[in-house]
Amino acid sequence: MSKYRRPAFAALLERVREPRRFIQVLAGPRQVGKTTLAKQVIDALAVSSHMVSADEPALRDRDWLIQQWELARVSAADEPTLLVLDEIQKISGWSETVKRLWDEDTAAGRKLKVMILGSAPLLVQRGLTESLAGRFEIVRLGHWSFDEMRDAFGWDLDRYLFFGGYPGAAALSSDLGRWRAYVLDSLIETTISRDVLLMTRVDKPALLRQLFRLACEYSGQIVAFTKLLGQLQDAGNTVTLAHYLELLSGAGMVTGLSKYSGSRVRQRGSSPKLLALNNALITATLELSPNDVQDQTWRGRLVESAVGAHLLRSTNVWYWRQGDLEVDYVVRVGRSVFALEVKSGVREEPMRGLSAFTHRFRGARPLVIGPAGIHVEDFLASEPVRWLTM
């Protein structure tokens, strides 16, 4: 069993071993190890299993889903059986069908356990909340961390800042052109065309692709939707952009952080801080070179993006700005609020934003990531909660 997804593996294995209680849902972006993890759980259980994928949407529908479920039921008549359904979001109306079949098995006392995998977390979540309330547990898998990429491939911080956290692309990193083509074609375009456009109504697909590119270009920066409208062709309105950004976030690509203010209304109405959820998306889309990691400006942006994505793996994240004062990231752990400033250069600069934030929000704790505080490498190599509970 691979050690790189060990916490998720242990949690999933323990849940599947329990008496039949819930559908186990493994959700996360493409190429983060969901299918591999499911196969490892099957091997560790040493029980009968039936694993199928709905990755060909033209050939998969609810009738196909019912057929696969019936095959697993035949096995479960003789011994406990695990049914694994991969890429479940490709089946229209899947959640209603799963609910009906699951409830039938529960009433009949069948020894059939079910695991669902999905590479479009937002779409999977919608299906769960619409039909399967009270019947599921989720194990979320994010992009690979610096610690995982370092242990698996021997990467140092600079390689991680450039090549990001896609383990499937790591073997191609010695050939920059081939690596970039793989990320663009097999990861970015496949995610947009198959996990977003094919599964959700998008009236302006070209606009969604433009928005993705701009989010990569401005990753780590606060950008008003009105400014984005001025840089996009056929941009529609701010409501459309906000919706498309939500879709891209739900696919694990880019997101928009809200302003921290203590008011939910103001948070939702704020200009977003754009953030790529994997540095590979930035460097491949913008055709950067590994040498750009040494450029002070690009390094700062890549470091800030990597830190933000790392924080989002395990906690809610905001930014804060008042006038020309800014805090890179704000996070909550329990009742505690932390203000994080990310520094990548060696030059010491006054951190007026941190001072202003802690003055306005009494009890907030400042934290510096960079030469004046926690080393970037140390922060990315461990779970954020370690530094936020010290």
C-alpha cells in the first residue's frame, strides 16, 4: 500500500470494514489517486468486489448503473461484497437511482457495501445533497502535497513550485514540452470538457476557458469582476463570471477567495482573490520555464499560490484588505482566527496589513510564512493545522 495517501486510505478502510451503514464517497479532482486508493482498499479487504467506471458518458446511463448493481447483488447473496462505482457523476440522475437501490438493499438486509468515486466534487456533492441525505460519508482527496511529491519523487521546493502536485505527470518533468502538453491536454482540457462542460449547462464555454486562463495569470491577486469583464470577450455579466468560477472551483482547478469581514453578506459581495489550486495549472497554461521560479516576481506568486492551495486542503480560507492594507490569507481553526502573510524574498518589509488586521479583529493571531517566520518548505511539508495550533 502506497504511503502517500495513507491517512485517506486508513479512514476509508476503517469505514468500509464497519457494518453496512453508509455509502462511502471518494471525491477529488482528476489524477489525485482516487481509483488507485479504491483498488488498494479492495486488496486490503480481501473480499468479493465489483468495480466499474462510467467514464464513457455516451455509453453509460441509469440502466447501466442498475445492471452493475444487480451483478454485485448476485455476489452479495453468497458473501459480503463491495461495489465500487467510478466517475459516478457521468450518469444523469445517478443519485436518485443509487438512493432507490441502496434503500432496497437496506430493507432486504443484503451484504452489499458501496463506494462511489467522482472527479467533479461539486457535481458529486450536489447529487449527494439532493437525494442521499443521511446515507453517505465523504473522504476528500486533494492535489498531492509537497511532502508527498518529495517523498515519492525526490522533488525539492523549486520543482514543486513549478511542476505542482500531479503525480501522474511527474515522470514527464524531464521533458518540459511533453509535460506541458500532458497537463494541458490530459488534465486541463479533459477536466473542462468532460467534468464541467459535458456535465453542466454552460452557455459560453469559450468564456469559461478564458476565465480559467485569467485565474491562472492572476493567481494570488485580488481582482474585481468588473476588471475581469474588461479583459474577457463576450463576458456577459458578473453573475455569469461568478457562476463559472464556482464551476472551475468545484472541478478542483481555480477558485476565488472571499474577503474576511465577519459578515457573510460582505464576504459574498467582495472581489475575489483568484487562486490556482495546483501550480502546474499556472506554469503549463502560461508557458513558464523552470528558470522563472528564480525570478523574484514569479517566485513570489508561485509561493503564495502554493501556500493558499495547501491551506485549502484542510480549512476554510479568506483574504483581507482595507484600503492599501492587505493580509494574504485568513483562516479559522475552531474559534481562533489566524492572519497569514506570505513572503518569498529575503528583503524585510513592514507588515502593516498584519498589524491593521490584528488591531481590528482582537484576538486574531498573526503568522508569517517566509524568511521572517516559518520557512516555506517547512510549512508546505506538513499539515497547516500543525502551525495553527501551536
